[in-house]
Amino acid sequence: WDVWGGMLQPTDPLTPKALAFFDRLSELTADPDQNFAELRKMYEDPKVKVPPQVFNFLHKQMEAV
């Protein structure tokens, strides 16, 4: 992540729900071949899915991905 989806801001509270989400995602990515189907499903979640455009901080502009 950069600045979209599940990325928390420094002042955002780290809730039990957020912790559980990130814990599950890390478990799945520890063995992506074994967990491919569930991991692929997780990547459809807006908190994980890369949007069509992201902000490029180097170029200081939105860019298509």
C-alpha cells in the first residue's frame, strides 16, 4: 500500500477489527501458493485492491496503474 485502501493514517486508532484484517492478510501471504484462492479473494477487497489511479509522489501527480 501507499496511500489508499487499508493504509492507516498515523493518528488512526488500530482497532481489533483492523488488527484481525492485517493479521489474516499476513497469514495468507506467508504461504501464497497454499492460500491462493483466499488470497485472491482478499485482493478484491477495496482495502487491498490497487485503484485505477494512484498518486505518484515523485512526480506529484495522479497516474494510471
